[in-house]
Amino acid sequence: MEPVLNEQFILGSRVEGGLKDVALKVLSGARILPEEGLLLYEKASPGFLATLAGHVRFRKNGNDAYYIRNFHIEPTNICVNKCRFCSYSHHFSPKKWDLPVEEMLDIVRKQDETVREVHITGAVHPDKDLYYYEDLFRKIKAIRPDIHIKALSAVEMEYIIRKAKVSNEQGLKFLQASGLDSIPGGGAEIFDDKIRKEICATKASTKSWIEIHEAAHRLGITSNATMLYGHIENYGHRIKHMTLLRESQDRFGGFNAFIPLKFKNSNNELSGIREASVIDDMKNYAIARIYLDNFPHLKSYWPMIGKPMAQLSLAFGVDDMDGTINDSTQIYSLAGASEQNPSFTVSEMIKLITAAGRKPVERDSLYQAIGNRQ
Ligand code: V47
Ligand code: SF4
């Protein structure tokens, strides 16, 4: 059902004038300004944001809520960087691994034929290079030519491309030829030099992250974008982050989904910081949906926030639940997420989406509906 939102409804509501103006702007399909985004963070109630984001979500995706049959491979957690929020790398995790290629191929062989996407991301291992991943992608495609390879965050990309002394275009083309289909959204954190210096001083800069994604978009490789929130940043930083993404999307249009990632505080150097509240999580989804008017999809990542919160996020602008995952990621369980062995069956996913009043739609990696099968 379409959210009840029209000019009269807004004008008759009790919200303050500034917020009414923003709502009328959103209703007319106009883009809101950074200061208006900030006003939403500072003044808008969760109910107001849910209604407005629901309107935008409906305009873009109707009542559909997407999911995909996917799994992750995390090749290694040995990392040249030491990001202070990270519980996954060998610096803070009780486990240390560097999977042999054969072991990763066995993970691929184990998947049933309905699984359509592998998400490959890990740490920035000092010994891995462009040729290592080229070989891995080729071997995966030899086993499953139909599988979509979404791999290597811009941070991992930057390291191996720089090491190979080639341009971003050359490096990406080389990987594309070996089977890379799209790029995940990791490594973005917060696009602000001062914050990056505090939380992830040595990893790829804002500029490099955006350059790699834009080079990919020019080659027809689509990607996602994340934002790590709820640590030392403020609302202004979040707006700046989304403004840079919105501008980039205006240039090349290659982003599929925006994925807010809630900072989890177990077992890392920022453990003293209290995690964001559920209200802040939901407001953040809604504002992202309203602000990023040129992003087709907004994803809530359930291994991070848990299934009940992901279900709730469907009322705050989210249209994408990521996928089944099949207990194949440890990034969030190591950071203290409630989902210690993240796995979703398709029937459970369908039930959860339906109970939220939305239509479950199985998708491929490029958001084409593929018809529901149980
Ligand atoms: O860049 C690391 C984040 C990201 C913590 O593209 C943390 O579909 C919270 O990018 N608390 C990697 N977050 C994961 C990622 C991703 C996830 C799901 C889907 C997609 C996609 C991409 O995980 C890192 C960092 O921002 N992260 N540690 C932590 N303690
Ligand atoms: Fe390494 Fe990524 Fe963890 Fe940073 S967030 S330490 S780059 S694995």
C-alpha cells in the first residue's frame, strides 16, 4: 500500500515549519540540501522520517523488498592496516587465517545451483596481489560460470593496483576479464580526512575510494557504497559522506545500493564508545533514503543489526535485505553482533518480509527479479 503522504497531509501536520518545507520538497521530487539533511537529523521524529522515507522508497521500488541467495568468502584477516574500529583483522581477532585457494574453491563447490552471488572481501594481506585475485576469480568461474563475483573493497583494490603499478582502469579491466562482476561497498567508513586519521589512518583515502568506484563505473562495473556510523563522527560528517556519494552518482550512476553500517563495539580499539541506539539506526536509514535521491536501493545488512532490526528497517526506507549468506561471514560476529552464525533460509526471509507488509522479491546481483522459488 502506498504511504499516505500528500501536500494536505503535510500542511495539516503539527511538525515545525522548516521540516514541513523539507517534506514538501521531497514530495515534489526535488533534491534536499545538506542543511536540510542536517535539519532532519537534528529535528525530525522517527515517525515523520519513516513516513517521508516510505514515500521515497515506494516511488523508487514500490512495495518490493529484495533478497538474494548469496554467500561470502573471506580469504584472509591478515591486514597491513590497523583500523581502530575493526575486530576482524588479525590485530584484534583471536583467530588468524589465510585460506588456501583450494579451500575457497571447495566453498564454491559446496553451494547449490540456486546460489547466484559470491561476495569476496577480507583484509589487505601484504603478500596478495592483482595476479592472485585474477587466478582466484578465473578458478571460481571455471567451477561456476554463472555465479556473480562481487569482490574486493576499494581498499583492497587500491593496494593490489598500486602494487602492480598500473592505473585503476588497467587493474580493474584485468580483474573484469578474469571474472569480476561488481565491487562491494566496504572501506568507505566516513569521508572526512580528520575522522579517517583517527579511525583508519593508513587505509585508502576518500579520494582513492571514490576514484576506484568511478573508474569501475566507467567500465560498466557497478558497485555499492557503505557508511560506517555511530563512532566519533557527527551528523555533519554523515551528510558530507552522503553528499560526496550523491555527487559521484550524478557523474557516472554506477552505484546500486547504499548500506549504512552500524559501528559494533566489541573487541576493537574503539570499544569504549557506546553503540548507536535503535532510534538513531532507523532515523539514519530514513535520512539516507531521503537524501540519496539518485541511489536506486537502500540495504540493511542483517548480520550487523540482527534480523528483527533489519525487519523494522523496512519501515524506514529500506528495500533490500541482502541475502541468505549461509554462515559465511565473520566481520560482525567478531565485533559482537547478535548473529553469531549468520544464516537465513529463503522461507524465513519471505516470512519476515511478508510480516513487515512488503512483497518479497528474489533478485540477482543487478536487482533483476528472478521469480520466487522456495
Ligand atoms: O569497510 C568493520 C565495516 C566493512 C566493523 O557491498 C565494521 O553489499 C561495524 O563493506 N562495526 C566491510 N562495521 C563490510 C562491507 C559490506 C557489508 C555488507 C554488504 C556489502 C555490500 C558490503 O565492515 C568495512 C567496515 O566499514 N566494519 N568493522 C565494526 N566493528
Ligand atoms: Fe584491515 Fe579492513 Fe580491518 Fe581496516 S577494516 S584493519 S583494512 S580488515
